[in-house]
Amino acid sequence: MKKWFNKQSRIIQILLLLIPVVNWIIEIGVRWSNWAEKRGFLRFLLAIIVTLFGIVFGYLDLIWCLLFKHLLFAK
């Protein structure tokens, strides 16, 4: 899912991160697929945090995506 999200245009990425419930679903999919692909403690911790507090973390990722064209720690 991370690769799919990063292939989208910035406008689509921003729109997906603006809608609260869609934001949370995208966050969960990207974080868990990132952890499954690369493993690591930080990726696992972020996946757990996003699963519990994804909507709040998603807006931080929205700003990060505007600045750097990818999600925080999911390049």
C-alpha cells in the first residue's frame, strides 16, 4: 500500500489525508505495509501508534506530505 500511495499525485495524496476516516485507513495500510516490507522497531511502533491514534497522526502526515511528498518515516 505504501508503494501505491507514493505513486499517487500529490493532490490525490492530500485529498486522501484530508478526509478523517479515509485518512486513518490510509495511515494504517501504509504503516503496516511499511513495517511488513522493512521491519524494525520504529516502524512497528509507528504502526501501533497510527492504529490507535491514526486520525491525529494523519494530520501531521498531511503537513509532512505537503512539504516532502511522502509520509513521515515511510519513504
